[in-house]
Amino acid sequence: MGSRLTEEQADFVAAVRDFAKRECGTREQRDALTAGGREAHNAELYGRLADLGWLGVCLPEEYGGAGGGLADACLLLEETSYGMVPAGGFITTVIAAKAYEKFGTERQRREVLSGAVRGDVLSIAMSEPGAGSDVGALRCQARQQADGTWVIDGQKTWISNAHCAEHTLLVARTGPDKHGGLTMFHLPAGTAGVDVRRIDTMGGREVNDVFLTGVTLPADAVVGQVDDGWRQLMAGLNHERLFLAANMLGLARRAFDDAVSYVREREQFGRPVGSFQALRHRIADLATEIECTRLLVRETALDCDAQPDRLFPREASMAKLKATELAKRAALEGMQMMGGYGYTTEFDMERHLRAAVVSTVYGGTSEIQRDVIGRTYGL
């Protein structure tokens, strides 16, 4: 199929674009939905996406999903990002949902996957103050009691969507081995002993500190196998990197189109500024990079769909690295081409930049992605 879409996928993309234009097409609409750009997720609008059946695009039909593949989820992510739809909960939801689908019990899958299709937001709690890129260094401790229950103490940080999640996939230490002593747990919202505190960022309300004090979970809260969390995490990293890449591809496209629209209309020295060679060449370079990135993201998604049991660490890291660095560059170039107007809150470019710069940090920094890619060549 290459980068070409099936007729069904093309219709799906057209429908998402129409939804985004209708619901979020003006600055006034977007400001109302996001509290002036301070909130990345709007629950009411997210519910409408659920009503359309789109949130379960890559989840199994037996749990209410559409039964599509990762490529279909990437199309939704790309187009909602391009359309500036405040559905920030979808990325963590679909990443966590795929983990539950692969490793969860039937009861967990029915509860979590069915909820995700209906509009529940899921979160993933891995990072800690002393364990970011080095996930194996996490210290949040889960101790099993004589009656089989688990008691968990520790702190998580930079946890996306924990403030609005119905369920959190929590990773805690259950053994002394750095990688062999990690376990995933199913943590429902409202569990006693969990304290979620917002972290204000330049991108608005996205991430949180999560404090766990004497949190008690039942024996069947384990997702997968005890002490097997590291392997389970590695199996899902390709999904995370791929979804983040698709999201940032959409943002890069939007920043590019906004810049082109501006330089076509803005006149200096008696002609549109976009007609000057310096800007025309910038536009040409960005357009080429966007098309290259689109091919990389879509081909990686198709490969993952075609061989679901195979890991694609090189390709997934390449997609994440390329798309996030491109989104940052597109927003920075767009601001430069728009001059002072690109810096004002009157236009969306400064919002694009705030959303793009952190993408090269979360989900594995660009440096980590380069290291992963290098290791696949035996370096």
C-alpha cells in the first residue's frame, strides 16, 4: 500500500478533517475548548469523538472497537493534531490500551478497553524524579502482603493525563533486579492514597506529579506477570514512539500551512514576503521534509501492522526522532517567517511552538532515540 490510503481510510481522514474544521476551525472555538490554550484535553469534545466510534479505531471489535490497525490510529492522531482538536488524552489512552490488550486479564480488558472506546482516558505512570530515560532505575515500591494484596508507596512525575484518567497503568518495583523486578498494575481513579498534583508547563495542563502513600491494590491488579514489566514495556515502546510521531507530523503540517498562508498574504517592499527567495527556499525544504516524514511514519505503522509480534526499534525511534524534530523546526521556522506576528498570542504559531518543543523530550528524548538507532547497527 505504501503511503497510499485505502478508500475507507481516505473517507475516514476526510471525516476527521470535517469534524475538526466544524468544531475547532476558529480561534474562538479553540480558545473556548481549551481555556485559552491552557488545557490540552476537552472531555465534552472527546465524548463526541467516542460517539462517532473513532476512539476505538485500533481496538478489537469484541470490546466495541473498530478492529483497525496502528496505521488507522496514526491517521486519527495526525488529523486531530493538524486540526488542533483538544483530545490530548488519546495518545496515552491508546498506548495504555494496547498494553492491556496484550497483557491484561479478560476482566481488565473488558473494563479498560470498553471504557476507552466509550471515551475513558487512560494514563501511564512510569517516570519518577530519579528515573526518566533510565526507567529501570525507578524506586516506587510494591510489596505483596500475606493476603495477596499489594501495598504501593512512591512518587511518579511527568504523568500525562493523570488528572483526567479513569485508569492508570502503573509501573512499580517488585524485585531487586533493575530490569527483572518491575511489574505493571491496574490503578483505578479514586483509589485511596493517590494524590495527583498538576505541574504547570508552557504547554498548559498536561502533566502531573502522582504521590502514592500506602495504596492498596488487590492481587488481581497485576497486568501481565509479576517482575515481567520491563519486557512488557519494551513490547509497547514501538507503539508509543509511533503514535507520538504521528501526532507531531500533524502539528508540523499545521505549522507549515499556517506559515505558508501568512507569507502569501503579508506584503513588504511591494510584494508578498513569500515570493522572496530566502523564504521560498525555507518553504521548499520544510515541504520536502514533511513528505519524507509522512512516508516514514506510515511505512513504520504498516510494518507494525503486518508483523504485530515483531519489534521495530530502529524504525519506531527513527519516526519519533524525525517527526518531533521536524515539528519543532517547522514551528520555529514559521515564527521566523511571520516575524513579530509569529510571537504574538493573536496567531497560533506560538502555540504550535509550545506544543512542539517538549515533543523532543517526552516519550524518550531525541538523544535516547539516536542511541537506540545506533545500537541497532551494533554500535
